[in-house]
Amino acid sequence: MKKKDLPDSAGLTMHIKQLSKLTDVPYETLRHWTKDGYIRRVKNSDSGYYEYDISSSFCDVILIKTLRNIGFSFEMIEKYFQWKPNIITRMHELSEERIFKQIEQLNKSLEQIKLLKGLYKQASEYSEEIIEKEPPFSAIYKFDIKNPNIRLRDPWDCISLFSVENYELNVIDYAYVAHEKSEKVKLLWRKKAEATYLNFMLSNNSVTHDYQDRILKALKTIREMGLEPKYLFLKYVFTLNKPDTEKETYINYFDTWVEAYPIKE
């Protein structure tokens, strides 16, 4: 790279190791940048060693360090050092766009961490208490892995959908909650204003697989409340490892909703 056509000042000079310590940039990195012509230096005619100026070399390093920190490649830095206003303006704009996208992604990551913490808390505070609570989704669609119109955001979009008849569970489909409506995806269920929705947590032991007994017990309790269950939804929440005395035991936790209607006399 051609060195920047800027005057070297006659200020304080230092060796490259001193410059490394002052700028907190590794010695080998500075050698590489200098060799490629990014950092100005002068050769001492008496000692034969290169010296680095406090007001030029130091500024070069800090500017490069700043540009690298905001995502500039060395190809971009070379263009930047052409010192053309239109190039500099455009590169500032591109850097801002990239950083705003990174901020957006980081905010999404923070939301995902918040979601995971909430799901973990929900699983660790597991309770089979049945409460009246509407599901946080209004429609369920058929899941077809070959359908290009399906857009799943995370595992918590997937739902197991059952119909309930005479205390028997009948699998309707492995379905999903759609965030974007598509006419090409089959609707399986939609929330109804006249229904009562009940919510409880369900655990499934990886060894005993006893979740069906727990479901039937909950359905019986709901009937004792004067309500007839019609649909049941299982939505995965979290998995915790709770080893017993002999083997690893994984407990899968599900958020469970039941759509029910008053029992007709």
C-alpha cells in the first residue's frame, strides 16, 4: 500500500515496542501494519533504526484500530486512506448500516435469552395446578416439512394437537403456530370466543413416559369443574436432567392447554 501523503511531524519519537504499549496493539500486529504501509515511520540516519512519531504514527495506529473495531476490512481501509470525501462518506454510511443490523441482531439475541430464562423458570417451578388461561396463539396450522410456505422461528412454534372424546386422546396432527398467514397452509384449529381455556404444566419422564396418565388425570379434574374437554394442545417448554440412582433421566416439560365447553345436562 502506498503510504499516506501526510506530513510527518517533528514531535516525540519512539520505538515500535513503545508504540505497541502506548496503543495497546500487539507488537507483531504493528510490524505487519507498518510493512504494508499503513503506519508512517522514519529511519534514524544515525542508528539505522525506524522511529515512530507521537503525532503521526500514533494517529495512524489509533485510526486503523478504530476502523477495525467498527468492522472495516483492510481493503476498506485502503480505500478510506485515499481521503476522497465521497468514499469516506459512503463508507461511514455502510458502517452505520452494518452496525445497526448488528444491534438489531443483538437485541433479538437478548430477547431469546429472556425467553430461555423464562422457559427455564417455568420448568424449574413446575406445577400441575389447572388455571383458566387462554393460549398465546390464535391459530394452529398443519405441519408439513416439505411445504416451502412454513416459516418456523424456533422449537416453541411446534404444537401437538389432540381431540378429546370420552377421556381418549386422538392425535390430530403435529402442528405449528404460524406467525405469518398463508393461504397455502391448512388451518387445523382457531381460537373460539365461546370456549373456556385451561392451562397446566405437563412433565414427561424419559424413562417411564408417564405423561398420558397425567393428562387423563387433568381431564378428569376439568370434567369435575363442569367442563367438557374438546381439544388439547401440548407446547414444548424445556428439558431438565434429573438423574435417578442408576441412569440419566431427562424430564421434558410442556405447556398444556385444554379447550373446553360447559357440560350439557
